[in-house]
Amino acid sequence: MRNQIRQAPPWRSALMTALVAVSIAILPGFASAGDYPALGPLAAKKAPKSALVEMGKRLFFDARMSGDGAISCATCHHPKQGFTRQKDEDGKPMVLSDAYPGTKHYRNAPTLINTIYKADFADAGWSWDGHMGANLNDVVRNEITETMILNLDMRLMHERMKQDPVYVKMCKQNFNGECSSGKGRKALVAFVQTLVSRDAPFDKGKLSKAAKRGRKLFEGKAGCIQCHNGPYLSDGKPHNTGVDENFDVFKNPLRHITLRAVTTNHGVPKADIWRRDVGYFLVSKNYADVGKFITPTLRELKYTAPYMHNGMIATLDAVVEFYNQGGGHDDPLATELKPLKLKAKEKKDLVAFLKSLSSAKPVTVEPVKVPQKYKPIANWASTHN
């Protein structure tokens, strides 16, 4: 893998030339836990109206919310897979997400659990690269209309809802009016806002002895709190930890063309020569930000493997060892991390603490079966792997 990266890149010479005039941001040395927002339980948020949540839940599982009626929100955010997608229909592990039929994604689908708290980081924006704003309604609109996600025109969403007696009734109940795409988005937001952590040992103050030792490491020697802080356990900012590229993105034409389309549409310079996911550079166009990704929450880690933006790390033990080694070493821009020199027992204690951040039972919901007479044109999932 490392040799592949060293040999690859038509992008590297251009990148390093551009970096001559750029100063690379480096995290300060380890500081005390008191220098960062304190860890603690998530503050309760006002619950949306139950009737609006039910409407949003139905929309979440409704494949008619995609252009061809082939997939739904739940396709990539499966309620029994941590609201990510870890396995395909045949039960085989998935590292990278699926996408709208005829294309595949080049990133790992993030969990939707605790999404309501991400809006607290308005400066960074949403998604792994932070290219979306902080407003959840806008994010929902983007995911519905994005060609590689649900690929549905808002006007078509409007018409499909108006022609369904169930949605007509729900819109009357919740909005005292006829259906519209805007009302549908508000309902979807309401449903997603109900997906929150419950009964995590950390929140209940019921840490094991190993987890307590792990917390001390987290806030001290391991330095995790520098980026994973506050109740949400994220600073909401972009960082480069040197995660290896997932070359399946470039081996699979459908994934590669999706990556190329996104980088081109966002005005990335020389989009055709990149052989990597540029990360936050997509937003900033600052070469120092190539390979940076928004810090994810550490909550519900027990249920949301694989890890990292491209799913390159399969287990929590492997994640801890990755950071223990000082992150990846093939990216010249990955200068933020240093080796931690943790002992075997310390690594186990740190994993114990990370597991304590997950709910005692997985956060899930019972799927809604939505009748659909129309059949998609082609079953791309089975014919274009």
C-alpha cells in the first residue's frame, strides 16, 4: 500500500510546489484536558412532534424519495447497522457506501445517530469534507437532490407526496395544508433528530475500572481530547491523520467517476490528475488542507465500524494502534500526530473507554414498509458490482 502511494501521484509534484508558499498547521503539543471543552453527557434537545417524526420516518424508508424509486435514505443509513451501511444485501462486509443506481460512492457512509448535535459546529459544515452548511434542512435537500445520492428533483418529490393519500393526511395533520417538498424535508429532519444515544455507560457514570483508566489516557498521554472533546466528542474541525487511501475507489470505475465528478463540480484545480480524496481542500482550496477530514464523533463506535472517511480501519483495536503509531506516514501533509508509545495494557484500557461511549443497546427503529407499484428500470446493485 505504501509503495503504491509513493509511486502514484501525478498530484504530488504539483502539490509540493504549491506548498512552498503555504504554512502547514500543526497541532500544539499535548495540553491538559482543561484546555479543551470538557467531556460529559449530551444535553437533552427539544423533541419534535411525534406526528411529524412519523411522517419523516415513512419518508426515510420510502424508495420513491429517489429519482428511480430504487433506494431510500435507509439504503445507506441502515437502522440495524448503526445507521451506516456495514453489509450488503448478501451479508458481505461493505467498506465504501453504495450510491444512486449506476454509480457508487467513494466514502464510508457516516452514522446519523446524534446528528442533531452536529449543528453545534456551524463553522466546519457537514459531511466528511465539510462542504455542506450547518443547517440540517439544507443537508437533507442536498442528499435528496444530489445525483449520486437520491437524485430526486424537489418538484417530483412534491408530486409523489401529493399522490399518496397517507402523505396527504400527514401533511394536513402536521401543517394544515397540502404536501410539498419543503414539508417533507422538515419531517425528515424531525425523524433524524430523534436518533440519539441512550444509556451509554459514560453518560450514566458507570465506567469500568479499565474504562476509567482509559479516560485518563484519552485526556492525557494519548491526547485524544485535542480533537475529540466536548459532549459530542468532536471539535468539528478538519485534520489530516494520514489515513491510507482506499484504492478500491480507483479500481472501481463507478466509484472513481463519482470522485471525479465531485472534485470537478467543486472547482478543484486539475481535478483529472488527483489520485486521492482531497478532503477539506474541496472547500478551502488551500493546499495545506489536502487530506484533512472533519473530526467524527466517537459516540456509538461499537455499532458503526468500519472507521475513517474511507472505511480503511476495521476495528477499534486497530484504530487505537493507528494513533499509537502516530497515524499514517505516507502523506507528507500528515504532520499533526506523533507516536504515543502506549503499552499493550494502556491500549486495551483506551479501547474500553471508547466502547463506554456507545449506548447499552444499539439505537435503531423498526423499518416502515411503504407500498410501491413502480419497479426501478434496472437492478444495478446486482449487475454492476
